[in-house]
Amino acid sequence: MPVWILLNTVSGLKAEDDGMEELATEKEAEESHRQDSVNLLTFILLLTLTILTIWLFKHRRVRFLHETGLAMIYGLLVGVILRYGIPATSYHNKTPPSCSLKEGPVSTLLLNVSGKFFEYTLKGEINSREIHNVEQNDMLRKVTFDPEVFFNILLPPIIFHAGYSLKKRHFFRNLGSIITYAFLGTAISCFVIGNLMYGVVKLMQSVRQLTDKFYYTDCLFFGAIISATDPVTVLAIFNELHADGDLYALLFGESVMNDAVAIVLSSSIVAYQPSGANTHMFDASAFFKSVGIFLGIFSGSFVMGAATGVVTALISFSDFTKLHCFPLLETALFFLMSWSTFLLAEACGFTGVVAVLFCGITQAHYTYNNLSAESTKRSKQLFEVLHFLAENFIFSYMGLALFTFQNHIFSPIFIFGAFIAIFIGRASNIYPLSFLLNLGRRHRIKGNFQHMMMFAGLRGAMAFALAIRDTATYARQMMFTTTLLIVFFTVWVFGGGTTPMLTWLHIRVGVEPDQDLQPCGDSFQSKTKQESAWLFRLWYTFDHNYLKPILTHSGPPLTSTLPSYCGPLASCLTSPQAYEGTKDPFQHCLNDDHCSERHSAPIF
């Protein structure tokens, strides 16, 4: 009998302990949920405050500070409060248990505690100076987003909107120059900055300012990510002041394309793996392998993005689906197909940034012509809002990250060297390439345009996203801190100085979109054909005669462009709307901006 009572008592105490443990777990989960809600509310309030201040600035016609710079300032203020204004709730004074792992920390740990198995997930390294302040560290980690959030959620709408809202007339008039600046210029900038920074690293080693490994490939990687320009502030002011259309197209086109080039270039540098004992020295076979990886990733991403756009165009074009009768479903499908392009490319080992950029260009070129009037308006407004919110969220987070990121490494020598290197790299890109391009351009890139392009080489969301994606090593942490400071400086100083610089360089403003291209009959059309890039003329003729009639309801009927023996097939593939009338391909392209203004969306 006493044994039975003892067993009963023990089991009751055990059940009570289990109940208390479950209660503590539920309380902890509830507290974590509340903290997550507070963190998200903080970002929403930041965006709300930014929008209200933007309205005030626009109302007062304030141009010295763009909305992105404003978002960064608000982020900095909140970061200071979170870092220094909120004390930790409790402290862990006990020395943490030690264990040795041959392969380093694991992402998931299974622990046996008194017969119960618990799973722990790796959150990251804690600074040794903060080891007794885990609660505060945990709070700061909660407002530090997973880098994949930037790539998979925030970047796609920004990049897609850039491709979807492209002003094609000026873009294709300067296509050759844009491609040269984006591809060759980004590569030049990457290697100039990388080699200069390698010299800075050697200097730091000689004065004992480098406490860990920093390889030549790390310097090249830094050169690649910091070569991604984002002149969003400059372009916004250009758009507001109606600056010269060709200068706008050169800056916008270069920034859009070189973001794609920079991310593929950084991936190729990471893939550079020489054979032998020293894996960070130059090796010819590894170099050419990296070049092959660059070309493969870029071309594969391009094909995937364009293919997704074509598939969406075929779905919306088909009379079988009749999606135009259901605008809500049509807009939802358009949105999901566009976003899935990014994720599909990443899942296949390509680059989502390149894929979603060319998907946006393809969607604007083909799918837009098949959408109903309601879906046209909805899709344009949807991506404009997503682009605006995502961009301002990233810039707000940049300000926040300066104080909430746990592993900053501030090196004055590296930071100062990086500022010098980016200016030299930008100059090595713009001026020599402009000289070479002017040898073959009918309309030369004037000196004041070159100076403005040099001045407008701001760094922004892409450089930040590439830097924060990997901060595991000493070198990457130093790169991230330096990139953050470069973004702050260029957005505030160069972005704020755009209006005075336009005046000082005597760049015309107040130019209407069509002021430099007023129609005047056949001579105007002939002049425009001569001004257009030869590659564009070749492509556009083929596209207008064959692809547009197959994928859209516009363009000439295939019965008039295909050989006569293809008559049955041409009649089958041509939309009835195509028989309503035809236009000269170049004249149709020139009327693109007129159509964009009437329908509030891009038409090729």
C-alpha cells in the first residue's frame, strides 16, 4: 500500500512538472509572437512616416533629399533606439557549456535532456562581448531579416518593375551604349576596384590592421557587388525635372542591366576554384571556367525569363482561356507568373534578378497587349505599389542594420580605400568607354553627360542585398559594413546634389518626352531609323513581322509576312484583330510613349 501511494505521488509530481513546462513553453511562444508583431509594426510605422514626409516634401517642392535617403534616416533613428534605448530584460551570468566539433557549428542540433529530445536551430554567432546579454541580442536578431527575404520577396518587384516600365524608345536608341556600359563597364569597374582593394588589404596587413584572412578573390567579390549602381534618387529628380531623355535612358538602362551583370559576376567569382594547394591564386583554367559560368548563368537566366513572358503571353492571347473575361484572374495569373520567374531561376541554379528583369521586358512587350483594359490598369498599379514599398523598406532597413547588425567590422583604412576605389573604378568605366563609343555614335555622348553619369554612380538596394547575403566570414562582414556606409554617403551626398549638378553642367531640363523627336513626315522616320541601333532594327523587323502576330493581337497579319505556301498556317495563327490595320514597325515604336501616356502602361 505505501509503495502504491509513493508511486502515485511521484507520477503526480511528474505530471505537474510537465504541466508547468508546457505552460512555460506556451508563454514563451506567446511572448515571441508579440515581439514579432512589434518588429513588423516598427517597419510599417517607418514606411508610414516616410510616406507622410514624402508628401510634405513634394508639397513644398523639396528636392535636396529623396525618399530613399529619408527612409534611411528614419531607419537610423529607430536603430539607435533599439540598440541603446532598450535595456536587456535579464542576464545569463553562467558560463555556457563548451563542446568541440570537428566540422564547425551545425545548422540543427538534437539534444537529449533527461530522456527528452529537443531540436535547436543555429541562429548565428554571438559576439563575445555580448555573451551575457542574450535577451538583447535575441531582440536585435529578430529585427535582422534573413537575407533570403531580400532576394525572394523584396528584390523581384523592384527588378520586374524596372523592366516592365522601361521607356523603350530612348532605351533602344542607345542600346549599344547601354550594353557596353553594363557589361564591359561593370567588368572594368569590378577588376579596378578589386585590385585597388587588394592593395589596401596588403597595406592593412603591413600595419597590423587585419586580424583575419582576406584573399584576392574576396577583393574581386567586393568589386563585383559594389559595382552595382542604383541611381534611384538621380532618376527620380530627372523624371520630375524632365531632364534630357537620352541621358535618362543611359543612366536607367545602365543601372538596370549592370545590376544583373553584377550579381552574375559575383556568382562567377565565388565559383572560381583553382586546383592545387593554394586556392586563392590565379589559375587560367579556373578563370576560363568562371567566364563560362558567367555566360551560362546569364544566358540561361535570360532565356528562362523571356520564355516565362512568352508563355504568359500565349495564355492571355489564347481564345481558349478567355482570361480577358475575368480581369481578377487575369491579373492574379500575370502577377504569379512574373514572380515565379525569379524563384524558378533560383531553383534551377540561375540568377533570378536577370530572369525577372527580362521577364518584365517581355511581359511589357507581348503580354500587355493581350490584357483587358481593367487588368492593364490593375497590373501597372500593383507593381508600382510593390516596387515603392519594397524599395523604401530596403532603404529603411539599411538605416536600421547599421545599429542592429551584430557583426559589424569598421576598418577606417578599408572604408577610406573603398571610397577612393569606387570613384576610380567609376571613372575607368565611364570616360574611356564614352570615348570609344563616340567613335561610332551619330550623336556623341557629350562631356557634361559623361560627368553626370560619373556623378550619378550611386550604390543602393542591389549592392546592399548582395553584401548582406553572406556575412559568415571576417572579410564578408567588413565588406557589408563598408557597403552600408558607401550607400549612405552616395545617396545623401550625390543624390542630394543632383539638382545643383544639373545646373552646373548645363544639362537641359523641362524637356517634353517628344520634344527632340517631333514627327515631320518621311524624313523624320528615316532619321529615326538611322539613329536606332542596328541590332535593334534587325530584331524589331523580325519581331514585328512574325513574333508580334503570333503572341499578341497587334502587328501585321502573318498572311502578309509569311510565304504564300504557309497561308493556312498563317491564317490559323493570326488573331482577327491583326487584320484591322498595320503600322510601320519603326513608327509604331516611336509612338510607344504616346501609347504609354494614354493607357498608363508600357507598349512596345
